Amino acid sequence: MLPNMAKMLCLVLFLLVDANYLQAVGFKVTGDLSCEKYAGSNSVIKQRWTFEASVLNKQWLLKITSTNGQESIFGCDGQDVYFMLQDPAAQKRLKLSSYVGCVFGGQYPVQSPYISTALPWIAYCSGNYLAENVINDAVILPAPWLSAWAMPVANIYKAHYEPIKDGRGLPMRLEYMPDHERMENMKRGVYHTLTKTSDSERDRVLIQISSYYVKVRKPEAIYQVVQTTNIQGVVLPSEFYFDNFQFKKIAKNSEDMNGILHQRMRGRLTSFVMIDSINPLPESSDKTKDINVGDYRFASPQSKTDVLFVRYIAKNAQWITNKSDSHLQDLYLKEINIHRNLLATKLPSSRNIVLVTFGLTTLLPLIFMIYHKVKKQNRIV
């Protein structure tokens, strides 16, 4: 009897150790993305990308590379999301001596400007976030095809969430629908953006909601895993797609709307390895260059100041991860004083010049990304 009990105890200990080991071990994947935009009977391939994602518990690092060599790097340390852009052509053309990056609070990459940078996060990095935030099979998720940090309509969605079995919370399927409660909250002035919404923007959003979004009765976007792979007990997507729909009235006098496929993103896994450590902070391939960082963790639409971000130089990719860091707090107080002095001068034009100058400097990578995106959309391949 004792030998049997000893065997049973050993088996229980083995299973516990094995389970803890699987939780402590992460993975690194590579893959590729493509996009087809549908216009009538013609399809347009906008662009292709490759990606690399490393995930360990709540930490992750994601790199998306365009065919022009532009590389978007996102990383999360479990509390905040860091972003940096490498654009060799722009660096050379503009003679930039440093890279540009930004930091946002939370575990969702709100600074992602469009779906090609958000889709690999959904497929491989979103597991912990979704599992922790699901309520009744639904998760509040911004529209990944919009810039959630600045665009109010990106934040009216909920997604029906179906997880992958044994997939560490990663989604098998997500269905994005405009949510009635969130739209009503937006009508009352709750915009879920980091910036204060202007009167003209507020009016435009309310018109969009009443004329379009409240009439959408089917998913506006669907993420679907087509095939999975199981390696050492970890189930991950090996093939997936993301469909975006646009809705139009069936008839001129009808309130019913019909969904038309607007674009389809396809993703494919190309390699997979297990990892036991990760550096979630973005760094460039040329570590000698500094990163000009805009830290948006201080931004809030409820803030009594107009301080949208704090700016600092991360030498040798040494990001300031602690928001309470004394140097970062000093920079924040300096920004507050600058804004107060500008307000006291009663020269709104000068104040706006400062805000726009700082904003353009820090958002330069996003501007380049959007420019390249529009340029590619107008090119038929």
C-alpha cells in the first residue's frame, strides 16, 4: 500500500511542477500578414508584413515589419505598453539622430494606428488581457482598425469572445459589435480617449452614432482562427483572418443595413520556439541611438491641465518604466508650469504652437505609418 501511495504522491508533485513549468515558459513566434481590400468586383492587395511575437505571462514584445523596411515595435511589461518605430528611409531622409517612441498605460496597445499592427497582438499576445476582462463571454475591446487613444468611435465596441481550448486565453473567435451602453455613455460625454474632445468632434461623433452605428445589427468585424497547432501543450493559431465590414442601407427608405466585406487580413504562423525570459522594452537594432519618448501615462481627459505627455530622452533604450520615478515626476511638474505660464499670457496661438510642435515630434512615427498606409491603399498591385 505504501509504495502505491508514494507513486501517487510523486505523480501529483510531477503534475504540479509540470503545470507551473508550463506557466513559467513562454513562446516566440514568427509569421506573415497580408491584406485584401475589396472594391466592387476588384480586390486590391494593399501590403504584406512579417511579424515576430514573444510572450511570457503578462509580458510581451511584438515587432511588425513592412515591405519597405519600416518596423513597428510594441512591448508590454505587464503594466504599460511601449512603442518605437524604426524607419531607415525616414531616418536617412530627415537626418534624424534618434528614434521616436511613446508609452501608454495599460496592457492594450492603444497607440496601434491600424489593424496590421494590432492583429498579431490579438492572435498571440492578448490571452491574459482577454481572460482577465471577459464578462458573460464578452470583452470591451477598442476597434483595432482605429486609433483607440485618440478616436472616440474606436471605443464604442464590445467583442463576443470564444477562447482557444488550452490556448492560454487567446481567442478562437472575436465578433466586434457597437455596444448600446457604451454609445449611450458617449452621448453623455464619456469618450474613453486620452485627449479632451472638442465641441466639433463631439458633434461629429454623435451624428455618426445616430446615423450609422445604432443601426448596425451584425458584427462589424470578425477575427477567426482557421487552424491551430499544439506544441508542448501550448495551443496557438497557425492560420487566422480578420474581416472588416461596411454597412449600407438595403433600400433608400429602409432602416435595414446590409454588411459588405470591406477588407480581409490573413495571418499565418511560420515558426515557433519556447522561451523562458523576455525583454519587453523595445530597443533598436542600432542601440547607439537614443529614443525620443513621449510618456502619455499622465494624460487624462479629466485632467485640469493640458499636459498630454511628458517628454524625455531614453539613452541606450533605457525607458523609464516607473511612472513614480522622481525624474519623470519632475518633468511632469515642469510641463504643468509651462502650460500654466502659457495660459497666463493669454496667447492661445503661442500655446497651440507649443502643443502642436511637441505633438508632431512625438507622433512622427504614427504620421509616417498612416502616410505609408494611405499611399499603399491607392496603389493596385
